[in-house]
Amino acid sequence: MRMANIATISEKGQVTIPKKIRDALGIRTGDQLEFEVRGDAIRVKKNPDLDRLASVYGSLKLPAPVDQLIDEMRGGPADL
């Protein structure tokens, strides 16, 4: 995917990432970006937000063990 857009740097060195690019990459408020200089170009990469994932990991409370729930969805335990 190639998207070319122009943005202007503010007096504070800030730049707004165009909405079309933010939407395409799923960049949201609070996300962290990694900047890398390659010759005369800058590569910007979205860092995965592991803290956001870790904050919800294990938070789902199931009424029964996963294997039991799957068996129930399939109509009973599998005969081996």
C-alpha cells in the first residue's frame, strides 16, 4: 500500500498524520510511533501496544472450561 500525503511541521516540530493514513493503519490517540532515519527519508512505524493487550488478557470470565464449552457448542464430547 502506498499513500502519499503532504503535512506541515509546526513550530514545535509536530506534524499531523493525515486521517486517511491514521485510519488505514489503525493509529489512535496514545499510540506510540517509532521513527527511523534511512538516508534522506524517515520511516515511521506503529509500535504494537502490548500494554493495551496485557490490560485485558485474562479478563474474560467463562462459565466453564474452554474444552467443555466447545464440546457443548459441537453437541457433546467427541467420540475418539
